[in-house]
Amino acid sequence: MQIVTIAAVAENGVIGDGKDIPWKIEDDWERFRRLTTGNFLLMGRSTYEAIGRPLPNRTTVVITHQDDFEAPAPQGKTRVLVAHSIEEGIRAARTARGSLAKNIIYVAGGGEIYAQTMDVANALDITEVKLSPEGTVHFPEIDREKWLEIRREQHETHDYVKYVPVSHTARLTLVPATPADAPEWTKLASHPVVAEQSAGLRVRDEAEAAERLARRAASWDANSLDQWTIRRTEDNEFVGIGGLRRRELENGDHVWLLDYQLVPELQGNGYTPEMVRAALEQVRQVDREARVRAMIRPRNVKSIEIAEQAGLKKIEERTDPSGQPIHLFQGWVRELV
């Protein structure tokens, strides 16, 4: 279950005056309704009381320190839950009757709730309002070293902007893949060793790489997880690509496919298991019931070792479209290292 912060923010960071929003953008209200319907809204008591009622066809989780705060009775798909901390509120949404892995917890304010959830959010969905009004409530500053802009929809009075987090391990910086990475991805794909071992990574040119990377960016937008461009933190050197890609199965279920390719000259330094651990931790945050798979050729002994160390088990032997043998490894994220 993703945690997505959703907010309308002015150019000066203002989101309101504690009682109202200092602008009216009907398109933004309609978009908010469309995105949040059928999902969870997490908000502070003051924000809930300023709205004045439970928003229909959503489950609102109200964070309050008041022990005597009473939630109204459920009305069909309109529900209100009460929690006394951010952690309790997230837990309540994840364990609520009827909640699904595909549901999203939208953090909807106010200012203190936004500030307290920045470190747990999987994405920021921001309406950038092209005004600088007076106001007493501000959105936290978005650190561009920690958040990457993955999408921007431009309009006359506002832009819709989506951010996803940049992740770090002990030695690596894991940046969500976008078309800006096309030159490095193309160079990796054309490496003689990679071209022989990873035919699926092959691209004709940077334009084709950018097109493929646009799909990766769209998946980050939808799922808050996909492939990273991997860089060494100490010198920003390109190390390779890797991460977990969501795949739909014929029966309607889904799995997360673990996939990676490092620059051959940088293999053998322990970067792959470092990235794999980060990927598994990330998928735990967005899909606690995730099923993880890896397709590995039997001759790739090191990748098999990495998969088994993570807790994946071989469940099937197949052949790929070229007729080459390939082994399917699988595990549930709750059981993986």
C-alpha cells in the first residue's frame, strides 16, 4: 500500500491560513476527488474539521491527541478511523477491513502532518499553484537531493508534479530511472559482455533507450517503484541499472520482477546484493504482500547465489524465447532477507 502525499502548494510554500485555502482551482478539486476516491485519506483533526464532513467513498484516518474524539458511524463506503499518531494511523489503514495492496494512503494535511510524514512517504503528488498568497501554513521544503521529479503536467494557473524518492545504501545512490539516463543505459547495453549476456537490454540508439526509460518513469509514477539508475555515491560514477518491476499475470495477480545489470568492470564489488537489499526494503513499503521473482540463466552462478541469499527459491525451469534454459526463482517479500 503506497503512502502518497497530496497537496496544493503556492510558489512561496503556502498551503493555507489554518481555516481555508487561498485559491479556488476546480480542476484540482476534481483531480483530488478522482485520485482519492476508494482510497484512504490521512489527515490531522484540524484539517478534518475544516472540511466539515467525511469525504464520500473514502476512508478518512484522523490523527488527533484528543482521547474523546468520536468518529461518525460508517455510511456505506464512507468511513472515519481515529488514531493518535502517524504510525498508528498508517497501521490502521493497512489493517482496515476491505483494504487492499492496491489501495493508496493519501496524506492530506495539514502542515504538521505533512512535515511528520515526509520520511515515510513513497511519493509526493504536488499541485504547484502559480501564486504567492499570504498564509500561515506552509508545506515542508522539498529537498531535490532526496526527491526526483518524475512527471510534470503544465497548466495556465498550476502544474501537477510527481516526485519519488532517491534511495541510498552504504555505497550507492539509487536514482529512479528517467529518459535523462538514456546515454548511460545505451552505453551499458552496447558493452560487448552485456550485449552477449542480456539480449533483452539491447537498444538501437539513445532514442529507443529514452522511449524505454519513459515507460520506467511511468511505472515509478504509478507504483512508486521500478528500476533505478545506480551510481557510486563517492564519485557519482555510473554503476548500472537494477530494481523491481511490477508485472501483471494472466490471472490478474501481479509479481515484482527483480532485474539488474551492472557495468562488467564494476562487478564483483558487492554492489548487486547491496542494491537487492534496498529493492526488497522498498517493495515492503509499497506492497507488503509482494511476490518477488527473478529469471536467471543456470550458468549465472553468482546471480543464483545472490537470489538464494535473499531468500528466493527455484520453483521452475523454463526456456526463454530463444530456446535457452532459464530458471525461475520466487519468494514472498515478508519471508525475504
